[in-house]
Amino acid sequence: MDMTKKVLVVFLSIVTLFLGNSAICQDAEIIPVVDETALQDSNLIEEIPLLPQPPGNIYVTDSPNDGGKSLTIKWEKSPDDGDGLNSVVEYEILRAEDMKGPFESIGSTTAGKHEFIDSTCNRKNTYYFKVVAKTPEKFKAESGISEGISPVAQWFDRTRLSMLIAVIIVVSSIGFFLFRAKKEELYIRKIAGLEAIDEAVGRATEMGRSILYIPGIMDMDDIQTIAGIAILGSIAKKTAQYETGLNVPVSRSVVMTACQEIVKESYTNVGHADAYYPEMVRYLTDDQFGFAAGVDGILLREKPAACFYLGKFYAESLILAETGFSIQAIQIAGTAESSQLPFFVTACDYTLIGEELFAASAYLSQDPKMLGSLKGQDIAKAIIIFFITFGIILESFGIHWLSNWL
Amino acid sequence: MTGSVDITQFFGVWVSAILTLCIFSFLYKDNPLYKFAEHLFVGISAGYWFCFYFHNHIKPKLFGSLAKIPEDAYYIVYIIPLGLGIMMLLRLVPKLSWMSRWPISFIVGTFAGLNLINYLQSNVLDQIKPTISPVTGFNVDSISNLILAIGVLTGIIYFFFSAEHKGTIGIAAKIGIWFLMVAFGASFGYTVMARISLLIGRMQFLIFDWILYSKNLLSF
Amino acid sequence: MKREIPIIITFVTGILMIIDFFVPHPPFGGLSSLFEIFFTIIFSFATILGILALSKINIEKIYRKRETYGYNIVLLVGLVTMIFCGLVWGIGEKSPFDFLYMNFMMPMQSTMFSLLAFFVASASYRAFRARTPEATLLLIAAFFVMLGRVPLGYQMTKWVPEVFPSWLHFLQLPIIANWIMDFPNTAGQRAIMIGAALGIASTSLRLVLGIESAHIGKE
Amino acid sequence: MSLIEKLKNIDRRIIFLIIGLSVIIPLIVPLNLPISVSPPVQATYDYVESIPEGSTILMAFDYDPGTMPELYPMSIAFMRHCFRKNHKIIAVSIWPFGAPLARDAFNQVGEGEYGKVYGIDFVNLGFVPGDVVAIKALARSFREISPKDVDNKPIESFPIMQGIDNFDNIDFVFELSAGFPGIPEWVMIVYGRHKKPMASGCTAVSYPQYSPYYQSGQLKGLLGGLKAAAEYEVLIGMPEKAVSGMDAQSIAHAVIVFFVIVGNVFYFIDSRKRKKI
């Protein structure tokens, strides 16, 4: 038999075998595979060098640090993966809740890997796994069945230990001063943007114009919005006392509700409850640019003497600030959104940068507990500075444990 | 080009172009065209988001989950957001309006807890790690690393609230603000690009999608 | 009671979220995802309040026949049409709702956004002046990055040799711009990020402990 | 008022007009200026080159028509590169209007230019609501959160989804981000939890904010704005819309730089005059 014929025969036998097998298995319950033992019986294995060898030693463990939904399956690579015939391109992972099956495919991974994480398990069940090596021609070889295992839930995620330590350090340094600090002991540096609030409100009063206040464009899930609402409380007190108009356009309904609450409270606290009306806070639209268009309209038509933009802003920041500038309003902005700070810094009179926004409510309230928390933040910063300096020194001398631990 | 004109497309392009020009007219000064576009924009977009939330949150997440209660008792927890949502609406009843504080407190509490953790992770720990880079001599990498470290450290010092910005701290804070200024300048410079890109996009629409499209249609 | 219960709710949910991060074991693990879904449901409900408030203000203006009440009618027509289309025919592709979005709302969104090109120009003309050392740094950094990011900047300094000596290569504008972005800029951004995170941590802590409760109207 | 005074307080509408013209004119009369490639863009390109042919890439279209001028050309260029390398693409959007944009890009590049087949070489899972929750859920299981594709066909039926159900089965993630939820959220889950390689495209404005993620290695590469899109077009050797827009970009840019210089010159002259007085 010459070479060409030999190849042809092998090829044909492969094709018939493959077609036949898959045809038989269409009705069967188990996923179609080439049964290795059957092949050996019929002595075909010598004739079909393309058939891969199965993966070995399948070994399943509980995935650590999870809520009991995940198992890690490991196996020894098929001898034909990267070596031998080098014909394996993929491993398919099959799972069953009973040793007898039915086994269902739950995923696959490319050749060269020998681990798979199944994250769709349930703690109440026991699972059995098989791994199938596959070639590009869809030949398959199946491993044995793993021992039954149920996933276990852990009570502590060990990968988050460094985070736990960080949380403890930060929370305890803030918490300590929050409860211990006394007002007279506390020095808090001046924050220019906040000092300017009186000036802004005063100017609006003199000119007989209103004040515009925007607590950002995001919802209450953002702490910047809450910081903005807290500052609104202090400003509303001032506008109530001076009987200056206050206009708070918002772009979220929940924020509208919260702003109405705090403005009403502020007006009531300084004895001007009668001057409050809910429409001071008006909802425009949730849409970022629809909101910007609406506020631009308000700016041009009502010409407020002072504008406050305190909260989370995106691209609309410059649209608002430049329009505000064009009507000669005094503008005070503040955000922790670092991509928008440059615009506020260039277009507004005063800007609260990052952390200053969150410090504002404490600063304005002068409440000892609140001010204490600022001192706590400073301690946390000092610790961070120490860590970074220490880390750089270690790193420069080729010691890497700190950066590895982080 | 075929003889049949897609009326919907034609109408759409013209409306888009006219509204585009209405908004641009704002650059000259406030005028009735802008006022018209602005009010239309606020109305349409408010309606848009209302429907969007209804179809993407209320319908699948709330109604969808409540419907599953007969199969799986777990979904009974969705009674909570239903209750809190209704409490939110009770603001419409003046006597019960205080109840809206419950859902707001729920939201604030949840995200206070979540943000406390998430920001410490992504903004502190994940930022400290890359700042710790070796400074091993007089070469570009080391000097750059050193500048980065100095910038981060002095920048943090700028934010000190309880120490007066005097003496060493004063100098450090001053250097810190310089770094912040460079960062702002750089971000601004970078932004100029993006903003022009947006204008280019709009102009490409006006020139190619509107004028040339209409010209082709008319000349046919 | 009107004040205490909200403070208790804030405290309990806040603590649960912190526990959720460290404890994967049920019932804690996965609680944050669930609560985030709850939030989306609650704010979707709240949108009804917003829509009603918006309608109320505009209807009042029309009712009182304020001089420009025509615009308030436009607003209401837009609002009602959109809600009607969205609720009756759904919001899928090729629906009337989608048509209104694509041809009315989207062009206005992008145009509003593109106005920034003009504002960036006028802001830089006005504000980028070397008044103080800080303003000068802002100006210089902006200048280098602006030039380094466009082909023009590349053209201006491409004659600087690339190979030898290596430090000279550094004088090419795009490289200076990238360096400014990667080092001094990253440093500044990082300082803001770290500071902001501590501010957020502190504010969150004050909220959870009930020391700050602006959100429920108490200062 | 002196001429200097007048120019210092120039009516901003004149600036607006000049900017407008400096964009329109180059669009009509192109100049074809050359373009240099920056490292984060090169890194993205190199990474896509380095992964084995036929890898599965998750592309997240998290932007809307508002930022299309910047991010769409980027999507096109990246997609061309992937299809040229015979990678498979699964598209998903956690922004509501990302899904139609993904469809347009697939129609143009996948089917139009490379003759790729839907369901085999690429698939569009459509919009998955829920922001961060959606990303987390996708990371856990595609089938669970998004059992149907954008046309409501079960994703089980597509060959490309065979054996792919969560982030553990994905080789690379490319996130196109116009804001929240975007890069930080994806990084947190893709890199933070699943340790999968990821690169990103963002608007030029948010680039500085996200460049720390590239610096710290959490992102393999980062494309910022139209410039980066143009660079990518150059890298794959297919200059197009981004490259053509770059001319207008350059001129408008130069005009703004010119404004800044002029503004400073006037400021300088003015302050010297005042000193003399």
C-alpha cells in the first residue's frame, strides 16, 4: 500500500467513525465522545493517531473566600496538549449532580490550562466533574469522574485582609477624634471657598437677585451629592435670614426630596418657615445635557448673583460655569471629580478641591464632633505618607515585601 | 441613488439639523429658538428617563422578581424595595411626607457603607501601591518616580486641615498645590482635544449628513 | 420616632454593607448587589415625584398665562409625548420612542455637549494668564499637553534626534506631554484621589453613626 | 478704551466664530498632517497582537451617541484589528445606547469588511441594565443575566458562546467608556476579582483620570480620545474618520494655543503699562 492510499484509508476510517459515533449518540443521554476503551477493543487506536489522550487525575476543591457558590477543578493536562500529538485545543468541563449523570457542559478553557473555576454551584448539592480534551476535528477524550464535592461558604475573605487592616486604621483614626476631640483644641485651616460664601450671599442680597445652588448631577448613592446637600443646609439658613431668593435645580428626584427636606428645615430653624416653598427646589430632568440646557436657561433669564456648584459634576461643569461667568455671577464650585476640577478652577471664583468638599459641612457647622473627624482624616493621611515613604525606601533597597503585601 | 426617498429618514435628518442649529444659536445670545429647543429638550428627556427606568428597573427587577415568589420564596425580599418605593411616593400626602426619609436613609446607609470600602480600596490602597516605586540613582526612571512620589506626598499634605500651612508643612503644601495646578493644566490641555472632537462630530453631521444628503436628494 | 428610625436604618444598612465586603458567607455575601438593585427600584419610583413636580410648575405657569407660557406648553408636550410613546409602544429599537430619541433628543444632547469646544476656547483665552506662579504652572502644563497631543506638536519637534543621546529624545513635544501626563499629572490626580477617599470615608462614617444627617433634613 | 484693552476683553462671540471656522474649513479642505503613536496606544495594539489567534475578547460598549465622535472610530479601529487577527468578539453594553452602536460597528466591520458571521465570530449581547451590578453579574454568568442576545435569540444557540459563560472564559476585555459606570468599575471586577487582562478606550477628557490605572498595570493599554483613535487607525494601517478629523483638530487646537499666547501677551503689556503709571 503506498503512502497516499494509507493516509486516505486512515482519513476515511476517521470520518466514518466520527459520523457513526455522533449519529449513535444523538439519541443517547451522554454527551457524544469517542469511547477510548471501545476503540482499544477494536484495535483502531493504532490506526487513528489523531485521537487525543484524556486528561488525568481530575481533582476538585472548594474555591476559597467565597459564599459557597464556586468549586475549583484541576486536572493533569492531556499528554497530547502541547506535547505528544499536540492536537488538543480545548478542554470542556462537564458536571453532574449524580455520579451516574447526566453530565452537562458548564464551560471550557483553551489548551495549556489545567484549572477551571465553576461559579454556578449551590451549597446544597454534591457535584461530580469530568474533563474532556478536544481536538480541532472535534475528537474527544474524557477523563474519569471526580469525587463528589459540595462547595463551602467562608466567613472571612482572606484576600481582603490588607483591606480590613486599612479600614481599621482609617476608621479608628477618624472615629477616635470624632468622639474625643474638644472644640477649643482644634485648629482648622481656612478654606477660601467657604469663607467666600458670606460674601456671595451678601452680594446677592445687595443686588436683590437670587442664588443658584446645584448639588451635582448625580443621585444620593454618591457621597459627593450628600456633601453638597449638607452645604445647601448652611446656605439656605443664610438666604432665609437675608430673605434672598434661593433656586435649587436638581437632576434626580431623590435628591429633590432630600434638598426640599433640608431647605425646609433650615428655613424653619431660623424662624422663616413661612418663606419656604417647595418649588425652590425644582426637578428638571435626569438627562445630563437636558439639565445643562435647562440650567443655562435659568442662568440667562433669572440672572442669579451667585452660583454654587457643589457635588459631582461631569462635562456640564464648564457649560454651567462659563454661562455663569457671562452673567457676571460670583461662582463657588467644589467637586472631587478630578477630571472636572480644571474647569471649575479656571472658570469659577473659588473652588473646593476634592477632600475640601467633604470637609465643608464640618467646617461650616463648627460642630466639635464633625471637626474632630477632620483631624482624624489628617492622622490617616499622615499614616499614608509614612507608608509611601517607608515603601519607597524599602523598594529602593530592593526589599519588596511591603509592595507585595499590598 | 434610488428614486424612493425614505420620508422618515428625511424628516429625522431635518429635525436633527434644525434642533442642532437652535442649540447653537445660544452662542450668539438667548433667543426664542434656543428657548424652544431648551424646553423641548427638558420635557423630552425627562419623559425619556422616566420610561427608561420603568422598562429597565421597575418592570424586570421589581415586577419580574415579585412574579417569581410562587416558585421561589426568596424573592419575597423584593417586598422591601416595593415598600420603600411606595414610602417615597407618600411625599405627595403632606401628613405622611416624613415617611420618605426611610427610603432615603436606606439609600444613604447602603452607599455610605459601600463607598467607605470601595474608595479605600480603589483610591487609597490601589493608588499607594504604584506610588511605591524604587529610586535607585540618577536616571530618567528614578527621577520620574521621585517626582511622582514627591507630588503625591506634598499633594496629600496640601489637604491637611488641622495643621496651619506654615514652616515645613507650609512649603510642602505649596509644592503640593503646584502639582495640583500642573495636573489641572494637563487635564485641561488634554480636554481641549476631546471638546473639539465633539464639535467636529457635530459639524460632520451638519456638512455631510444634512447638507450633502439634502443636496443629493434635491438634485436627483 | 420620625428621626430615630431613619438614623437606625442608615446605621444598620451601612454596617451590613461593610460586613458584606469581608464576609462571603450567606446571608451577608451578595447583600450589596441586592441592595444596589433595591436602590435602582426606589429611585425609579421617585422619578414619578420629579415628573409630577416638573408638570406642576409648568402647568401653573400656563394657567397663570405668564408671558412665555408657550414654552411651558412645548415642555409639557415633549414630556407627555415621550411618556405616552414609551409606555404604549415600549422603548425598543425602531419604536416611536426610539425615533424621538434618535432625532430629537440625541442631536440636542450632542450639540449641547459640543458647545464645550467654544467654552473651552473662551475659558482658556480668559483664564490662562500668568498672573501668579500657580496660574503660570497651570498654563505651562496645559500648553505642553495641548501641543504634544496633536500632529502639529509632533511636526514642531520631530527634528530632535531619536537615538543619541537618549535624554535629548525627551525634548520631543509628544514625549514631554506624555511625561507630564504620566508623572506630575498622575501625582496630582493621585493626591486628589487619596484625599477624596478619606473625605468619603469620613463622611460615610459620620452618616452611618448618625452624626451627620443632612439627607433627612437634620443638620 | 485702548486697543489692548479692547482685545483683552474681546467679545467671546468673536472667539466662538473663529473656533467654528477653524473646524469647518479643514473638514472641507483636508491637510493630511502626520501622526505619532503614544505608548498606551502602542501597548494596546501590542497586546492584541500578542494573544493567540482566535482568542475571545469581550468588548463593552459603554457610551452613547453623545460621545460617538471620539469613541466610535476607536471601536471601529479596534474591531478591525481583532477581526484581522481572527479573534472572536462578544459585545455587551451596560449603557442603554451602546447596543445599537455595537450593532452598527459589527455591521460595518464584521460583516461588511471581513465577512465574519454573527454567532460564530461575534455576538452582541445587547444592553444589560444594572450598572456595577450588571458587570458583577456578567462576571459570574453571561447566561444568567443575559440569556438572550440583542435580537432576543437565546445565546446558547450561538457557537461562539459554547463553553463561555463568565469572565474566567474570556481572554481579554476591552472597555469603551464615556463615564459612569466605566473604567473604574470594570477594573475593579475584571482585574481586581478575576485577574483578567483588560484595556480601555475613553474620552480624552477622562484620560488623565484613568491614566493611573494604566500606570499601575491594571490596564494593559489605554486609548484617550480621537487622537488615540487616529493613532490606532495608523497602527492598523487603515486611516479613516479619526485621521481626517485630526486636521480640524490640529487647526482648532493651534487657534486655541494662539488665543492663550495672545491673551498672555496682552496681559503682559497691560500689566507693564500699569506699573509705569
